[in-house]
Amino acid sequence: MKTNNGNGFTLIELLIVIAIIGILAGLVIAVINPQRQLQRAKEGVTRANLAKICQAVLACQSSLSSYDATKCDSFDEIGVYAPTTPAGVSYWPAGSGGAGATNWAGAYAQFATGTGNGVCQMRCVVYNSLQGWVGSAGNVVVNSDGNTGCVTQQ
């Protein structure tokens, strides 16, 4: 007669352990979310590139004897090359033109998120005041026109 000495695991015990491991793996993947981490990194590089472009716009405007937003609205005029990283990001310097306190110059960056949230658009702006050129650059923010595609909202 065979006796069961109790060594090993039953099929039910093995299935329960495998199910628990599967649930934990699903939770870890949901928390880590590699697509979101890649987008966060892409936004960080884009933000750094855009801050450098805005510094170049500020330097260009500061070198002028009078404010003219149309003088520093291309990469050739601000003296830098358009960044090529991260892939798929479009950068462009811009200026408002006109006179008065609403004058501004700055730069934009935009890319498709690939997550179904549309596009992520960032901007930085240097302003002119009525007293003359007053600028600061490097404050890159998510564009405030309702874009919801950016992970970081600074």
C-alpha cells in the first residue's frame, strides 16, 4: 500500500502561488509604467533644450539697440542650431512684434505623446516692458492653452 508522506506541493497550492505572482507582476508594471517614464525623460530633455534656446533669444534681444521681436525669431538670428533630440520634437523661436508691454520673444517645443493624450507643448517667454528691455529666460512651462498631453505640469 502506498503512503503519502506529505512531501511536495499540491496542484492547488502551486496555482495559488502562480496567481499571486501574476498579480504582483501586474501591479509592478502598472506602477513603473515604462511608457510614462520614457515620456517624462523626453519632457526633461525638451525642457532643458528649450531653456537653452530661450537663453539664446534673450542674448539676441539684449544685443539689439532697440527691441524688435522680429529680429530674434529664427535659429539663424539667435545663433544656435535647432536641437535634434529627442526624436520627434519640433522647436521654434517666436516673437510677437508690435510695441508696448505686450512685446515678447521666446520659444516653443511640441511633440506627439503617443499615449492618446494628444501633444505636449512647452514654451518659454522673455518679455519687454515699457521702460526698455527687461528679460529673463529659462522658465519653461507647459503651454496653458489646454494641452493635457504633458506628464510634467511645471
